[in-house]
Amino acid sequence: MTTPPSSARFRITRRRFAFAALGGAAAALRVGSALAAPAPPPPMPRSAFPPWVAPHRLTFLRTGPDDKGRVLAELAPFSPLRVLASSQAHQYPIEDPFSHTRGWVEAAALGPVSAPGAPQSAHWWGRAVSAEGLVARAEPSTQAPVVARYSEADAIGIARWVQGEEVVWDDPAWGEVTQGLYVYGRSLRPIEIEAPPMPAITRPGPWIGINRTLQVMAAYEDNRLLFWVRTSTGRPGWETPLGEFPIAWRVPNATMDSRTLGANAARANYRIENIKFTQYFGGDGNAIHENWWKDPDTFGLPSSHGCAGLHPNDAIRFWKFGHVGMPVVVHA
């Protein structure tokens, strides 16, 4: 609410002052009434704050309207956010339009923007797999100090995956919420999403998109989404390369070992047989294939040596959809 202009305020005129000085009871009552504390202002109307904002510098999404709130995500500049209500303690309550995660952001870091089109995501969003929640550490190691604790209800935005301690054998992936705040990947599971965002680059006809940020694979016809599933692409240090690649060849039942990794062969040592529905794209042995040896509950977390692994049922579906020469677009 804006302050009324000075002309609208009560002013004690000379005449009223004279009446008060002479003991004019009625005048004194009028003066006393006018000088009483004003009533509290009504709640700020919806139009008093912008419906959409975006950070103009690096800032954080927190669980509460102060610096003590747990950091849920690191927000890059120009990421649109929906404003939910007026600010409190110089913080705006906002919602991420893609994940629908809600939290608080420093008002001084925000500026009004137009409503975005189709929402995108610069984060991998997940929640604790355990009902007891999870802890974040200062380094990607169980020996590092605990710096935050998250409940099962907290949706956490992973800005990037880094290599750290293998808490589980052959799985060194830790999620970096922001510098100095790390959670072990296996302690998270991806949140439910309605559909992956459309890539900035599309292709005519049928093609496959692999969203490396969200860890999803999608089948497209022109710019129309047909279906999508969770995948697990390359873990830190073995990231599936970004770009467009044709399916080079297909093998119904393959044997994979580290010798197929090209220049990276010396960094790994494995041999796995009976890998069905394998579709190779690009170089260095990268392929779309079934991942029968993987815990099905962990699809959606990066864990491979560069391939895009799928649940067996999903691998069959993409085998039926794909063909040699079909474009595979790996994007962030």
C-alpha cells in the first residue's frame, strides 16, 4: 500500500489548535482521534509484485526466507521463475516452472521478465530415496563434513555431476548442488516430470533425443514427442558426448568390453555379454542398449562409460523405433 499524499493527511490548523488550547472538548476529541495509530494495511494485492522474475546474477533457491534456509539449487542468471506472493524479509517465494519446486530467492538478485514459453531445465531434480532424508557434504566424500541435511520432501537441483568417492562399487557420481555442497547420486531419485523439454535443435522425420541433464531419452517425429523413458548416460569422467550422431550399426545381442572404448580403452576394464538391442552411434563405442545388470530403480542417474543404458522393456521399444542412419541428438 502506498502512503497517502500529504494533502490527504490530517493537519492541525491554527483554529483547531486554538480550540484545543481553550479546552474545547469536541476539538480535542477530533485531534486525538486523528492522531491515533493507523490501522494495519491490507495484504498487498497480486498486482503489486511481478508475476515472473529471473536472476540477474548467480543466486540460490532456499527452503526459507533467510540465509539460514537450506540451498535447494544454484540459480544461473536469466532463469525464469514464477512469483507466488509478495516478498518477506527481502526474499520472494517462487516456483521453478519446470520442476514445480518451490522456495525462496533473494529479492535483490531478481528482476521482472516476461512469461517464458515451454519451460526448460538447467538442473537434474531429485529427492532423497530414504524416508530419513539425506546429508550434503563439503566435498564428494563420506569423510567430508556434513554441511546440510535434507528431508525426503525436499526437491534438490543438481547443477552438475562430479567424480568422488565410490560409496557403491563402480559408481563415483556425486551431485553438486553448488560449490561446497555435494550429495551422493545413489541417495537420490529423479522427481516425476510431465515430459522432457523439446531440444533447441530438432530434425525432420523420426529421430532420438537424449537429454543428458535430465537423463531421459525421447522418440520424436519432426518436432512432435512420441514417447520418452529414463536412461543412464555417462558418469563423471565418461560423459556421453554432446552432438548429433547417426545410428551407425545395430546388433541384436552384443558383447561389450573396454576394448571398444577407443582412446578411453586404457581407463576401464570390463566385459559384459548378452547385451540386447544395441544401437551404436558416434565413436568410442557409445550405444543405446539394454542395461540388464543395472538396478532398475537407478535409471535416471548417470552411471555408464558413455553409453545410454535402458531398462530392457525400454530398449525393445527404441529398437523397434530406430534404424541405421537415424539421427541421435545428445543435448544438455
